[in-house]
Amino acid sequence: MLRITQIGESPSTLKVEGRIISDWAAVLEDESRKLIEAKQAVVLDFSNVSFIDRQGVATVRRLKAGDVRIINCSPLIEDMLNGEEGE
């Protein structure tokens, strides 16, 4: 399960809670893209993300490449996001 709650407007902060896996990764990307298309800066608060799979890692890397900022990320998930593409 994944919960995404908008908690700020300037920049737009999305509090992400749960597991970023398969189809849920696409939901996170869609919600982030809506804000980006509305010309808003996007920050993802990962303080309550408990797990991320390969698809989630790929999705978040794409978002980061598009200037989405990630905050409050656990060291394990941060290592996964900053790891090599082939992992």
C-alpha cells in the first residue's frame, strides 16, 4: 500500500508513506508529474517509506532527473537510489 498526501504548496511537498512497488510507483510518478506540469517545484518526503523495489527505484531516479527533490530518506533507500543502474 502507498499513501501520498500533499502537505505543502510552495514547493509542493508530497508525503509518501508505505511501499513504492510496481503499480504504486506509477501512481507516485503520475502525482508528481501533475504538479510538475502545473509548474510547481516538487519535494517528496520519504520519512515513512518502508520499502522500494527495482521499479520504484527506476521511477524515483527519473523523477530526480527531472528536478524532483527527495527529503528524509532512510540510508538504505538513499543508497539504492544513488546506486549503479545495473543493481
